[in-house]
Amino acid sequence: MSESGPAPESRRLINSRRELIRPSLLLALMTVINLAHVILARVGARRHAFAIQRALGAGSGRLFLATLLDTVALALPSAVLVCLLP
């Protein structure tokens, strides 16, 4: 009485988990792509502000830090939401 493979109930459970994981991963991917677009749009919109800050003497490190903080402020809540999703 040696069975090859899991019982039919467990195979059904594995398949249903796979069916639930795929849409969750797709939603997470769409969220990451949307976040990347938002970050790019914000940086593009801030070019004028960066030019003014640069003219007033802000260094490239300061501008990089401002961009990094903006990115983290957007990415961190999104990452938390994606982790809580599944």
C-alpha cells in the first residue's frame, strides 16, 4: 500500500494556495511599478526646486539625501501594506 505522492485533499490544497499566490504577487508587482512611477514623477517635478537649491549652495549630497528621504517616505508605507496583504 505504498502511495506515490500526497493525498488528493492535500493536492487540492496546494493547488488552491498556488491560485491565491499568483494574484497576490501580481498585485504586489503592480504596486511596485506604480510606486516607481510616482517616485519618478516626484523627482521630475522637483527639478526646478533642485536647481534653486543648487544655485543657493546646496551640495549634491544634500540633494541626494532629500531625494532618498522622499523615496523612503513613499516606499516604507507601501512596503508595509504589501507585506500585510497575504
